[in-house]
Amino acid sequence: MKSKIEKQGKRGRATTRKVRRAERLANAPVTEVTVTFRHVEPTDAIRLYAERKFAHLGKLIKRTCQAHLILTVDKYRQHGEVTVKSGRLSVVAEEETKDLYSVIDLLTDKVGRQLKKHLGKFKAKKVRSLSTGEVLSATEEI
């Protein structure tokens, strides 16, 4: 296949990259976002904003997940709570500010940090076996 790609030139390689990228995006994990409003009129603008902000969580986890966002207003306090579930993984975050949009932004940042920390711990637990080069160099030193 490399010989065909080499013969295609720049445009052929570019179209091949576009096709591969489209396939990768089509197979990307999906995040199901549900938004619940308490003591607030549900608006499409806030719902779409929340769905757009939480859509990237599936890519971070590399599997499908569900995010349940609860937005509450009490006088001048806008409160948000989100629960992200995927398999056995469950992450919860809460925030409170004076603006619902900033609540959504802060929640996405907080959940993103929690997920990265969790995935980092999971990767650190995996034991990596030595490569052939490392084994050979270790035996030569002895």
C-alpha cells in the first residue's frame, strides 16, 4: 500500500488522510448528555451549550458515557451538579456561581481534571515489561 501512496503524490495522500480522519470521527465514542433544570425556565441555548461542552468527555475516556447535569437557581445563586458514568467509572462535581454558563464551564473543567487524574492512575498501575533492547543491554552490563 505504501507504494500506491507514494505514487499518488500530495493530493492523493491528503485525500487518504481525510478518509481516515472521517472514519475515526465516525467511530468516536458518544457522550449522552441530559440536562435537568430546577427552578429555572429550560432554554435551548443553555441545553445546547451544556451538550457541546460535555461532548468531549467520551473522547477523553475513549468509550461511551452518560453525563447528567442538574442546574438549579436559588435567588442569586446558580448551582450546578454533574454526574458522569461510564461502566464502573463514576465522577461527580458541583459548582456554584452567579451565572449558569460559568457554572457549566467550571463543571467541565473540574470533571476533565478528575477524569485525567483517574486515567493517569489507571495507566500507572499497568506494569510494563522490558523490551528486548533493554533486556540485552542489562545482560551485557552484567
